[in-house]
Amino acid sequence: MRRAQAADVNGQKYATALTNGIDAYAFSGYQGSSTAIGITVDAAKYDAVLHDYYGMSATAISGYGGDSLAQAAAVTGYKYAIATSEGDISAGAYTYGGFATATAVGITVDAYLGGAYLGARGDIYATAVTGYQGSSVALGASVHSDKYYATAIIDGVV
């Protein structure tokens, strides 16, 4: 198994990340497993905040019969979860040959008690590719709140 993660920010109360670009890349061969995660920002008791000034991406590639998972960013807050990006957000999961799985997720923003907000000035891309009898799933963005509002404002293309 190959795993790459560019950044991980965890706070018992608050978690905040300010970045000038995030990129993660994982590659594995025949029947391998590749996971590429750009950044995760998690707050256990209060708010999680991510602001990226340039762009975020994750790419996972595996060989025949392999599994690939790519996620550019995930923000999870117990109260509020806020993510903003000035650049593009992209995730690409690729497997070569058949009988493989590929999952690509651009960004997820999840809040439990409060609101979840995503503001993106660029485009959001998610691409998942498999061969014969493979399974591919691609999700550009997901914004979710269990108890309050969820808002996504995206200036670009999703």
C-alpha cells in the first residue's frame, strides 16, 4: 500500500490551516493500493478552518487490479467547518487494466452542530478512471451539516 498525505491539522478545540498550495501523489504497481490525501483539517470540539491561496490537488495511480483513492481536502468541525480556496481543487484516481476501483473526491466540508461553508474561486475537478469491469466514483464537492446550514459558493466549474 502506498499512501501520501501533504498535511494533517488536528486540534482538540480549534484547527486552522492557511496554505499556499497543497499537492499529494501516490503510485503503486500491479494489484497495489494507492491513497493520496492533500490536506485534512479536524477540530474535535469547536471550529475547523482551511484557507488555501493557490490550489489543492491529489493524484492516486495503481496498476492492474489495484485500488486508487484521491482526495484533495477534507475539513471537519464539531461546531463549524469552513473552507475557502482561491485556486482550483482537483482529485484524480486512476487504475490501469480491469477489475480495479478508483475513487476521487475534490473536497468535503462537514460540521456537526453548526454550519458548513465552502467558498471556491476556482474550478473543482474530480476524475476516476478504471478499466474493464472496474468501479469508478468521482465527487467534486460535498458540504454537509447535521444540525444547521450547509452552503457552497463556487465561482468556477464543478
